[in-house]
Amino acid sequence: MSEFAIEAVDVVKQFGNFTAIENVTLRVPKGCIYGFLGPNGCGKSTMIRVLTGLLSPTSGQVNVLGLSIPKQAELLKLKIGYMTQQFSLYDDLSVEENMQFIGQIFGMGSKLLSQRIDEQLVTYGLDSKRKQRVEGMSGGQRQRLSLACATMHKPELLFLDEPTSAVDPENRREFWEQLFELSEQGTTILVTTHYMDEAERCHRLAVMESGVIRADGEPDMLMKQMGVNIVEVKSEQLRSLKQKLLATGAVRSAAQLGVRLRVLIYQDIIEPIQWLKTTFPELQHAEMNIARPSLEDVFVCVTGEGRQ
Amino acid sequence: MISFYRMNAVMVKEIRQLSRDRITFGMVVMLPLIQLLLFGFAINTDIRQIPIAVVDQSQSTAGRVITESVKVTQVVNVVKRFATAEEAEQAIKEGVVKAALILPSDLTQRMVQNRVLGQWVVDGSDTMISSAILALQSMPLTDFDFDIRPPTVKTFEVVLFYNPSRRSAVNIVPGLLGVILTMTMILFTSTAIVRERERGNLELLITTPIHSIELMVAKIVPYIFVGLVQVFIILGLGHFIFDVPINGSVAQILLGTLLFISASLSLGLMISTVAQTQLQAMQMTVFVLLPSILLSGFMFPYEGMPEVAQWISEVLPATHFMRLIRGVVLREADLFDLWRDTLWLAGFTVVGLFIASTRFKKTLD
């Protein structure tokens, strides 16, 4: 057995003339929470669908949990859980009925099933909603139910496609607690997101843009390898300053955060603050600090080119 | 491996959803009820009280007696009297009357000479009305004290089996069973898969281990019971309100209907795997429904259709069911007597299910 839960090599997926995924190579170690960070329409969902066997790749090899996909996709379906981007359970059934349905589809016997439902209801805080129909439930409750259903049969591998796009920050925090709990128990999790803070929680991360993986690795590593220093400048007339900075060619990007300008300066410049002061005399007395890099900086650094 | 456990899961889910969808549930009961009453009373091929005009130029007793005896037949209702044929023709053109009886001024002389007494001018556009008037062509005149016409001699004696009183309802009600079942059964299943797709349930469903054939079979089974409820309503009411005789055995009726329900459901499933939206599914259902009403023999006899129409008609499950159910209910036939239709319905179901489950791919490609 391989140490990877997912091993995809040179995967290409085309829809007609449009290439949704271009030569993507992805290795997800077992037991890890692997994040897929990227803007909408970058091919994250397509990648998940290829990995689950819902779409067959135009070329490339896909191996998930030791099964060759899409050939052995039916066998894989017993071992994975999938939480779709859109809520995909039944609105007109109750919480319990939805869980029963999914459990039975996965072949769970009635005794095991009712025991498992009780367990899941407690784990996901849906105990009091047991008999309630899904229609009229909040985004957070729906999301917890989706996760509860996706993990009914204790899958080895869990695919989550933008699981938190419809929930508030508090629910998101709780949701991640549950993911770490699952990961602790040995479940491998592949999660797509476009939230930076969420991506930061993953063990490993791939940044995807226009169907290409621009960077991958541990979040800390990615931040270290960015090749830029970050200076936060507090000054007047930030808009015009930004234009001038970008024109120098030594600045990767500049983004305004309220009264500050966050400037990403290439590491060729050893003393960035000194450099700023000498290049722009108007900044002589401005307040400037070196800032800790964030994932957003990584994202901006690796994806900039494709956007133009 | 086909798992009945998984099929059961889908069936239970379908039944729960169906029982919570009040409008659909209401349709199951109200549709056969209302249509049966409507069609049972309204569709009547036995024409009565056609509005006509009389132009009596003879102004004689004989003219009045003839007019009366035409009225007594109840086929027509005299609503206008005109002095000239031109006025009567105008009234037909305006649609006020459907026909006019013109009795010429030399009526009494014609009676003596044993010639044709008068003329019917008929709006022949509706063939049912014209044939009703045509039947009056050689009506006997018995209201005179003397025989004014020699009695006609019949060439044949006709015996009418199964519906001697020639009531339309006897033929309509079993046929209605076919039409209503076609409509509801195809409609329910044609939207079945599409609905899951539209509501986003499908993507989840295809990542589970369920097989296509399990899903297809489990989707139609609950509706078989729905269909049987409708059969019960239609035949029950038909029997008690319209006095339709149930001559065949109940087991044969059930078996025949079951075959037709399954065939219609699998046709609906086929539509469901083609249509992308519920609206498209609905349109395709109508596309099947119209020929099922018009070409199946429900309204017009199959035998009178041109050959091409008969081919189309032979493809439709409704045609075979019309023959089957009328045969069983009215003529006390059984499914073996009508083995061609029985076989067709069974074959249609199997092929339909096969096509639907091969068309339904568990991928998004």
C-alpha cells in the first residue's frame, strides 16, 4: 500500500475546447487534511469530481485509496464520503430520515444504523433537530447534517467541496474542530476553499489557479518560500503611493488595509525599509514595519500572473 | 449484485417524499375522479337534440305531422322556422342551427306519388352530426292513419353484444383508465430523476454505491401502488355511477393494469434520463400523452385510422392497454386471449427499464 491516499499524476480534464485542469499532479498523504485553495472557477470542484470518479480525466493517472480511477470508481464509492458544494440532501425529509437513507444506501444494518445515527446526532449537535425537516434549517445546521451524512459509514477519505461557504464564522470554527477530530481518527480529508484563514488550518495546501497548481506544501513553508519581504507602510495618499511603488519593479504587489499599505518587496532588496526611504523621500518619516507573512500574501504571490 | 436493501431505502424515501407533497398526492386522487365524471358525462357519441330549422312551404297538415314525427325521434330540436330555404342556409352559416328540413309546397302531391318528401340541408363539417341526420333519411312515418310508404324490408338482422343499449360510458370508462394512467404515471416518473438533478441531490446519489438499475426499479415501485389506487377509483366509480359492467375477473384486470402501469412508468423513466429540466420532462410527457389519447383507440376506432397512424398507435403502450382492458372488462376475455398485447406491454417494460438504466450514468461526463 502506498503512503498516499490520493495520487494523481499529470491529470488533464477538458470540456470541449476549455481545459479545466491542466497537468495537475497531486499527492495527498494518508491522515492529513489537505486544502485546495483557489478562486471560484479555478477547477477545484472539477478536480474533486475527477478524484471521486464522477468525471473521467482526459488524460493522466488517478489512484485513490489504492484503486485506479475511473475504472474502479464503484469500489471507491464504498470508502469515501463526499460533501458537495450545493446542499444535496433531501429538504422534505427530516434530519433522521436523511441519515437513515444514506446509511441504508451504504448498506448499514438496522441495528448498527440506529446506533450510528444516535452517535452522529450527538457529535454534530443535531440531537434536538432529529425529527425536524431540513427545509427551514439554517446554513450551519444543514452543513453539519451534510457532514454527518458524509461520515455515516466512517469513510477512509472525505471530500469536502467548499463546505463552509454558507455558514457564519462561529459555525466555521466548530466545523473545523470536527474535521480535526476526524483527522485524529485517521480520516484523510481533502477540502476546497477560497477562505485564507481556513486554508491556514490545513496540514498541507495546494494553491490552484486556472486549472494549474501554482504552489503546494505546508502553509508555513509556502509562506517562507514566497521570496518577498512584507512592509506595512502608514502614510498619506496611499493610492498614488501604490501606483509609484508598483512602477518600480521591485514590488510584487501592494494592497491597502485601511490606513496602511501592505507592500510585498522582492527579497533581492536586503533592507526593504531602508530601500523604501531612499527611493521615496516622502516616506522619510512614515511609520513602517516588517510584517509576518500571511497566506493571502502567498496567494497573491503565486497567482498574480494568471489574473492579467 | 442487486441489493434489495438499497432499493428499499430509495423506495421508503420516495414514499415519504410523495406523501409530503400534498399537491401531487391530491392529483393522484382528484385527477381520476374529476376526469371520470367529466368524460363519463360529457363524451357522448349518441347524438341528441341537434338544433335545426324547419322550412315548411307546404303549410299543410301533412307538413306539421312530419315535423312532429321528426321531433319525436329526439335526434333534433326545432329551434327556428323560416319561410325560405335561403334564410335557413343563412342560419346554418351563422351557426344558429346545424341543419334545416325543407318541405316543398307540393308535399301532399309527393306523398300520393310516393316520391321523396323533402330535403335536409346539413352542416356536414361535423361527421357525427351529419351521420345522425343521415340516419333519418329513410325514417318510417307512422303517425299517419294510413301507410304512406311501403314498409322497408331489412337485409340484415344485427345483434349487439356487450353493450346492447349502445351507451358510450361503457366504452369510455375503461378507456379513460388508460388515458389517466398514461398521464399520471408518465408525469410522475418523467420528473423523478430530473427533480433529483435540479435539486442537487443527484451529485450525492451518484457518489454512493447504489446501482442504476436499483435506482430505476426503486423509483417506479411506489408509483405502481399509486396507479392501483387510481384504477380502483376509476373502475369503482365507473361501475357504480356509469353502470359499466365488470365482466372479466378482478385478477385479470389487476394483472393487465399492472403491466400497463409498469410500461408507462418505465417510459417515464426513459424521458427522465433524457430531459435536463422538469419543464422539458413535462413537454415530453405531453408529446406522448396526445397520441395516447387520439391514436390509441380511446376516442376513434383504431380500425379507421390510416396505416401509418396505426403503426404509431401500435408503439404506444396505451393502445395495447385499451384493447386489453376493454377486452377484459367488457368482453370477459383474459390476458391469454389477448396475448399479443400482454406480451407487448411486458416487453416494453423490460426494454424501457434496460434503456433507462443504461442511459443513466453514474458520472457527470
